[in-house]
Amino acid sequence: MAYWLFKSEPDTWSWDQQVAKGAAGEEWNGVRNYQARNNMRAMKLGDLGFFYHSNQGKEIVGIVEVSAESHPDSTTDDPRWDCVDIRAVKPLARPVTLEQAKVEPRLAEMVLVNNTRLSVQPVAEAEWKVICELGGL
DNA sequence: GCCAACGTTGGC
DNA sequence: GCCAACGTTGGC
């Protein structure tokens, strides 16, 4: 079991929209970055991830689950780009902000804090537990 | 709205 | 294969 973090601008694709897709989930498409794509290719069915709102909110708002492993991105014919499907699992009781993550010593190595531009990131198990704790789960 | 960080593209 | 130019992301 691995842990991940998916970043999205709420104006483009929000947590509420993700929740509305229900158990079927939705393609996490539109990623045009090799590192992010490689992370998605490494994902297994049932892996969990955080859903992060960039720009507006700048906070982790919920937990998602990989509902389909890597497959071609339906929004392009370019064979380079693959994506996974994810479905909403549950919201955090309290969203965890980027600011909180930055001041938490146990999250000092987190990709979210150190490489803000990567849109699909791996999350270490220890980091996962800290965020869940801060999020009131 | 600005700008820093980063990734990609394309000329040489 | 290097590197400058450019585009995009995302925090502030």
C-alpha cells in the first residue's frame, strides 16, 4: 500500500466535484508532466491519496482511493500521457493547510512543502499518519 | 498581479 | 548534447 497526493485548483476540479462522482470515480486526466505521470503509473488499485486544493484554500481537504490503475489519458491522443482513476473516500474532519504542514517538524521532508509545483506526489507513510492526525481522523 | 522555481522546447 | 528562451505552476 502506497500513499499519494493529488493537487488540483478548485476552480478547475474541486473536492466537491470529486465527491459527486461517487464510487465510480473519475479520471485524473490532464497531467502533462513526466514525474507526475510516473507516479501515477506506479499506483496500485486501492492505494490512498490526499486531495489538495492549490491556489484557493491551499489545504488538504480529503482522502481518495485509486479506483483504476494507469491507462491512457482520454483527453489526448498523445501516447505519452497516462492517468489513473480516483474516487473520494472521505473528507478530513479539519482541512490541513500548507501553512500547518510547513511548521510541522515531522513534515519537513514532505514533497508538498519542498516541491510545490509537482501535481502528483508520493507521501511517506509517516507523513500520511501525521496529516490524518492533524486532520482530526 | 507578481515573480520564483521548474520543466520543456528548439537552435546551434 | 548544451543552453537560452519560453511557458506554466502556484505561493505570496
